[in-house]
Amino acid sequence: MSFSENPDKGVRVSSRPVGPLSDVWRARQGLAAGFLLWLIVLGTFWPALANDFVGYDDLEYVTANPHIQQGLSWQTIRWAFSNTDVAAWHPLAWLSHALDYQCFGLNAFGHHLTAVLLHAFNAVLCCFVFRGLTGAFARSWAAAALFALHPLRVESVAWVSERKDVLSLAFFLLTLWAYTRYAKVNEAAQPNDRGRTNPTRRGFYGLAFLFFVLGLMSKPMLVTLPFVLLLLDAWPLRRGSRRIALRLLLEKIPFFVAALLVSLVTLRAQPPGSSIPGASALLPRLENAAVSYGRYLAMLFWPLKLAPFYPPVGHWPALAWFGCGALLFVLTGLAAWQWRRRPYLLVGWLWFAGTLVPVIGLVQIGEQSVADRYSYLPSIGIGLSLVWGISEWTARWRVHRLISGTLLGAIMISFIGLTRAQIACWKNTETLFRHTLSVTSGNYLAHNNLGVVFAQQEHWPEAIEEYQLALAVKPDYAEALKNLGIAFDRSGKPDEAIKAFQGALERRPDFPAALNGLGLAYQRQGRFDLAREQFQKAVQIRPDFADAHFNLALELEREGQFDQAAAEFQTTLEIQPNSADVYNNLGVLQEKQGQFDAAIQSYLSATRLSPGFARAHYNLGVALANKGQIGLAMSQFEIALSLNPNYSAARTNLAILKSLKPQ
């Protein structure tokens, strides 16, 4: 496929049908090419479906999120629209995860499938939106293909937590589609009718605004979309002129208002000290922003050594930020100089530079200096400028179609190879962070997350070593201190564990996970009053912290405060309704209170949720025996023994019941 056709220049003699049949021919060609693009993108990213969840935000977004694991319930919907725990407001992204959980549970295949299908849809939609804007289908196809196949796309597609990227871009592109239809209906009207109400025009405008709002609810980064619409007014829609500039600006007011409201919500959701900087902090952030633009450009043109986390740099040398700043100034100047002859250069460049503004570091979001995922939307602008520029540059050559097609094919093949290799890095948490450590230095987050992998495997010495490596780079890293405390505690070193937990709390006093860990460490030392105090603090800070409620319930039960313990178990079940362990422990408490019927129901719930839970079957057998239901009790002891042949208590009780049962 060549991308050097120009719909604005001349008509060539062709053997293709003309007249009404030509429209059908072009439509069929467009659908075939769009389907081809969809297949290429789908085939490139298909290996992601074999990947697992990763221990980097996926726990918070899906695998350990009790709200998401309620599926699409009214409680989940209310929570999604009110929650800003991850320093962002994106209710549609949450609901997308909840829908996936309802359909696929914790089968990672289904979650990855949704992301891959959305990305392939975005590629085709990008192609047809650009075609509607410019009339140049081949160039639109090439720009969409280069965007969709670039290795930088892997993080947005292969990382389950980044559903917000693929979902928000779908709404972004749908907004552009509806706005293009609105603008063209408007321009097709008679000059005297353009300011009047037109149902079709009004419908497309409303649809564009609706898609924009849905996009903002998927990811706040879309706040720059009104500026993109103004760029497209200038080119390729060519609506801009001094006479109507004010009208074009006024028609965007609803878009700017929506963007402002979401920006305010997002700023309010940021942790203290990470929002708009004061005068003293503004200059370093401007320096970092200039370098970040340079780094994004470098990654676009040399997409190697990609990682999910690039450690922040405290201070860049003057040569780095001055050089990147000069590069930005020169590129902007060159694009502006070429505005009349090549308007696509300035539009594409400002699309890239402008849509990066929310994540370039002026308002710090997260600790990372740059992130592959942040290039998902902005990179489309660079692709637009490059494809249209190459098309014009090669158009003067006799074999321009062959040259441009060969160039496009070579780039696509290289991108596909690099992208599939990068997808393999996301196979699981261990693979991802071993790769990250191989391509970055001083990466404290990668050391910490690799330590979590070792902790899950109960390789405690290796986990401790990784946490200590993370702390060697960043001594005030509260997350690593908390994890180090857990590792020491599980290694039988409670004193070291308490010291680590206390260190985490010194740096982050409102850290519920550290409070919960400290409570467990105190509990193992027999310091029960201190343990209860930590659990109570944890649930006060985070009322939906199921583990802390559960541990508090166990401590209250140990102290004989049965009613309060039962209330904590019930609260835990409201947060985590599918926990067999909680039902089992609630049943034990109910037996202590003499509530045998309630205990039997709790044990039955535990065995339904986890049929292989031998302890719950054993406890159910005991409760049934206490109720005189000998036959049913024996069957439960038999199930417990089938699950755990070494379960001596079940064997003893079964023997006793057999001896009591009449022959």
C-alpha cells in the first residue's frame, strides 16, 4: 500500500468504475483495508492473551479489589463514580474492569482480550477518522498502522491496569468522528443558515460532547481534546479565519468547561505536595518537562530498552534541559514557518506537544519521570506529521508508490518484531521486573516488586535482599519498608519486622498496610493491646481494608469480645463477600456463642465458595455433630479426609461417630 495519493490534485485515468459505482468501489476498498489493519494489529498483540496479571497496580485495579470483584452491581457503580483512591477519577475505566470480572473472573485471558480488541478497534477508527478529516485514505491507513504497531503501545495494551488508555482513546476518536460530521454539515449549509439551529448539526455536536465526557470519565488526560479540535479547525477542516475565529472558540465552551471540572477533580485527588508547584519548584519542573519531551521523541524514533517504570531524576544537567528546550523551540519554529505550505507539520507537532502537557511533570502524577503509556494519544500527532511529510517528499519521484510502500512495510515489520518481544516481557511479574532491572539502573520500584515475587514464593532471604536493594537506592521508600517488615515477620524475626514497619510509618503515618503488618508482628510477640490498636487505626484510615477488619475481628474474639468480633467479621464480608476464610472463622465464633444453626450456615457458605477447604468441612462436621446430625457430620469428616488424608482430628472424630452410630 502506498500512502502518497493526493485527493486534492487532478484526476487520473483508471480502469476502476466511475460515477455511483466508484463510491461502492471505494467503500469496499476501505472496508477491506480496514479489516486488514484490524487483523494485523490483532495478530501482533495476540500473544498478550497468554500473559498473566502483574504485581504492579493490577492488584489494586482488579485482582485484590473487592469492589471490582462484585461485578456490575449498583454498589460498584456508586463506588466507581465516587472513588479517587488512585489519584484520578475515571469511573468508566473501573466499570470496564468490573464488567470483565463479571464475564471472566480472574482469568487474565479475558481481561487481556478486551484490551487487545479495543486497541485494534482504535487502530481502525483512527484510520477512518483521519480519512474523514483529510480524504486521504492510504495516508490515514499508514498513520494508523504506525501508531497501533509501535512498541510503545505495549504498556497500554498488555498491562491490564491501563485499560483507561485504550478505552479513553476510543472515545477520543469517536469525538473526532462526530465533530468532523458536525463541522462538515455546518460548512455544507448555506452561509446564512450556519448560525441557525439544525437538528442534524446539533445532533452531531451533542454526540461529540457526549463522547468527550465519556472519554474524560475513562482517563482525565483527555482534557486537552478541545485544543485538538481547534487545531483540526485550522487544518484539515480549514474552518479557521479571523471572521469566524471567535465563533469557533465559543462553540468549544462546553468542552472547556467539562475539561476544567475534571481537571479540578483530578488535582484534588492528588497526594499532598504533588499538584501545581509553587514558584520555587516551578523551574525544576519546567527543566524536567523539557527533558521529558526529548525523551518521548527519542523513544518514538528509537523504541528500545522500554520499561514500565523509569526512576525519576532529581536534577538534570544544564546541557540536557537546555539542549532539549532548544530542540523543542527549533521544531516548533520550523513547523510554524511551514504553516502555509505544510500545515500538517504544525498541527501534528502541537497535537503531540499539547496532549502531553497533563503528564509532562508540571503537575506530578506518580513518581515516574516518563512513561510509555503517556505516549498513547500524543504519538498520533507525530505519526500524522511524518506520514503526510513523507508522502509529499516522495511524490516527486517516479516510483514514489513503490518507495513509500516499501518504507512503510519495512517499518511495520520492524515494529511488529519489537512489539511482540516487548509483549513477552509482560508475561508475569517476575519476567517484567527482571527485564526492567536489565534495561534501567537505580530502579527501586523494580527491586521492590521483584521482592514481592520472591515473597509470594516464600523465598524470604531473596525477598529481603531485593527490598534492601530498593532501600539502598531510596531509603525513604515506605512501600519497601512495609514489605521488608512482612518478610522479617514471616522469617521469624519480629524485632526487625517491627523496626521496619515503624520506619514505614515514620515516613507515611497514614499507611494502613504498615499498621496492619505492625499489628500482626505485635500479636506474634503477645503484645495484644498494641496489636488491636494498630488494626483499629488501619480501619479508621481505610474503612474498606478487609484484612485489617479480619485481623481486628480475630483479636477481639481472642479477648472474648464476641459481639464486636462478629460485627467486624460481618464488615469484612460486606467488603469481601466471597471469602471462604472469613465465613469459616465467623462460624467458629458463632459456635462459641452457641449459635449452631448460624455456624452451620457460615460453614456451608465457606464450603460452597471453596469446596477444597478441608478445615471448613471439618468445622461443619463438628457443628452438625453438635446438632445431632450424625450422618451428615460423618460425610463432612470424610470429605475433609479426602482433601487432607493426614487430617488426624477429622479421622478421630469420624471414628468416634462410627462407634456411636447404631449398626
